[in-house]
Amino acid sequence: MTHALDDAQLVVPLGSGCRLGSHRVLEPKGALPQAAWKLDNTPRAYANEILCDVETLNVDSASFKQIAEACGGDALAIAAQILATVNERGKQHNAVTGSGGMFVGRVAEIGPALASRDDVAVGDRIASLVSLTLTPLRIEAVDTVDVATGQVRVCGQAILFESGIYARLPDDLPTDVALAVLDVAGAPAQVRRLAKAGQTVCVIGADGKSGVLACAQARDRVGREGCVVGIVPHAGTPAAELLLERGYVDRLVVADARNALAVLAALPEALPALADLVVNCVNVSGTELASILCCKDDGTVYFFSMATSFTAAALGAEGVGKDVTMIVGNGYAKGHAGVALQTLRDHPAIEEYFVARYGARPPRES
Ligand SMILES: NC(=O)c1ccc[n+]([C@@H]2O[C@H](COP(=O)([O-])OP(=O)(O)OC[C@H]3O[C@@H](n4cnc5c(N)ncnc54)[C@H](OP(=O)(O)O)[C@@H]3O)[C@@H](O)[C@H]2O)c1
């Protein structure tokens, strides 16, 4: 007598993969997922993986700006480009900028080897805190693209490896606001570590997401005896006004940070003694030298921007004879998600700004 097997019985459970995800690398063999060209994005969890249903991608700003410019700002074309990348590479890894972003989704399955984790359960809505450049991702459809914020609503699935980090979404903030803040959580957390009482801090790209959060942390750390200076490309943006009116910056300099000579010319008035700490939060390339010129000898330049070039920074500092410490903007710092979200809770005016900018805008149809 024969028994027909139903589909569920035919599915063999997957064993454990590499905790760093190397078992998902298709090309080139031997690479880790971030460095790989192509990942296996099959939406089935290995025993030590978490499978999520993805709702929204927050494409990182340098990447989104590049895609948007290449697509002439057209939401449909941006959606097609994102789909093409994910179909080709099994992940949202922009080949031009090399950067990714992160996602918000709902936990669909937790592999048995991770069942003892007490910080996540099936059904939780979480934000990934590892880059989309190493996250296996499958997209069935792009629903909407918000060209103004880089947030992309999708229907898809993603895999988090055993080593992957994530945060449960907070109850007290709109999801899109939490996503915007968590995407850049490394910046406020690092500024909190690096800035000291009485110092001068210069934030370049001060009116962007990471820039505003960095200014708030810098203000808290340096105190009123210290000084916070922002550099922005345009005057009068809502974020620039917020920074000035609420005293998060003492001065705001309007300058194109790609133009090192223009920044140099502004320094005697803007930063007479130069900065102890420079934080680069821009989303365009070619701003390394201006950042270095703003920093005093023995100071620190923290390059959070994904558009930073190691060679431009290293050779630029050497070329202008600056002995400065330059830090690569690690997206991860211990407790960074908590620090970033707390920055909003501690500063209601900043929370209000983020809610107006990222939380209340209906996304444009793609
Ligand atoms: N290190 C990491 O792990 C990590 C994680 C996430 C993101 N990032 C990167 O961090 C950077 C900032 O991200 P974000 O989300 O904060 O970006 P954002 O919100 O788009 O802010 C970027 C800011 O840079 C300003 N800017 C652009 N061109 C400029 C110029 N020529 N001179 C001076 N300022 C200029 C923009 O001004 P306008 O808006 O007026 O153009 C904007 O205020 C991006 O490069 C992003 O990819 C890094």
C-alpha cells in the first residue's frame, strides 16, 4: 500500500549554515556575504537563520541619491532599478556606491538553533541593523517609492544570519521615523563617544538625518562652553532652521563641501580655531578635503558618509599636512539603536521634525 506524501512532509528541514552567512554566497565562492557579488536569496530559513517578511526598505542616502539621479527622479524607474539589482544579486547592493540600507519587516520564522533567543519572536516587527549589502533579499513587488526619503515599500522576504543584528520597533514612534533614525544610528552613537565637554564640533551635512542627530548629540556632549558648527549646502531648510532656532548649532555655514576652497574661505569666521571633531554626514562624494581642512591638528575626522574615499582622505590629509585621526564610520556601535532613538525622545523638537519629515508623508506611487 502506498501513501501520498503532502508537500509539507516533502520539505526537508535545513541544517545550520555559517553564522556569518557564507553558505549563502553564490559568487565568488569563498567570499563573505557583504563582499560577494551574488547571494542565494531562497526564502527558507536555515536552522540558524531568521526569515522576515519585508515591508519597507530604507535605501541608504548615498545609494538612493545615485539611483534617483540615474533615473531622473522617476519613481517607476527607481523601482525597476531596485528590482533589477535584487534579482541580479540576491541583495540590494548598489554596484556604484557599494552601499545598501536596511529593512523593516515582520519575523516569519526563527530557525530551531535560534529558538532560545529572548529578544525576538515570530510575528515581531523588527528593523534590521545590518546592511542590505549582505542581506539575502527577494522582492516580489515594489509597491511605492518615496523619492523624498528613500523609503521603498515592497513585498518580499529577507534572511538574517546568526550574526545579524536587529531591533524591535519601538511602540512610541511611527515605523517610518524609527526606520529613518535606525538607518543612521551609528552617527549619533559615535558622536556621543567622541565629543567632549568644551570642544568644538563641526558637522558637515548637518541638516540631513544623521547630521541633525549628530548635532543634537554634539550639543549635549560639548555643553554651552563648547561650540557646534554645521555646514549645509542650502540656507533655510526646515532642518537648518530647527538647528539654529533650538541652539543645536551655534553657527550654520552655507557652503558646498565639495568645494574645499570655498569651505577654506569660510573658516576664519565659522571656525576660527578649527574643530576638535569633524563629522561628515553628506551623501555626495568629494567632501574629504573640506572635512580635513575644518579639523585642527591632532583632532578627529569621523567619516560617516558612504561616499567617502579612503584614498581621497588619506592622500588629501597628507597633501595639506594635517595630522588628524580619521575614523571610518562603522555603522555599528554598541547600543547605537538605543542611543539614536533616545536622541529623539530627549529632544522633542527633533522628534517633531522627524515625524513631519519621515512619518507623515504618504509615499508617492511607483
Ligand atoms: N556609516 C554607515 O554605516 C552609514 C549608515 C547609513 C548611512 N550612511 C551614509 O551617511 C550619509 C548621510 O546619510 P543620511 O541618511 O543622514 O543622509 P541625508 O539625510 O540625505 O543627509 C545628507 C545631507 O548631506 C547634505 N549635502 C549634500 N551635498 C552636500 C554638499 N555638497 N555640501 C554639504 N552638504 C551636502 C544634504 O543636503 P541637501 O539635502 O540639501 O542636499 C543633506 O543634508 C550618506 O552618505 C549615507 O549613505 C552611512
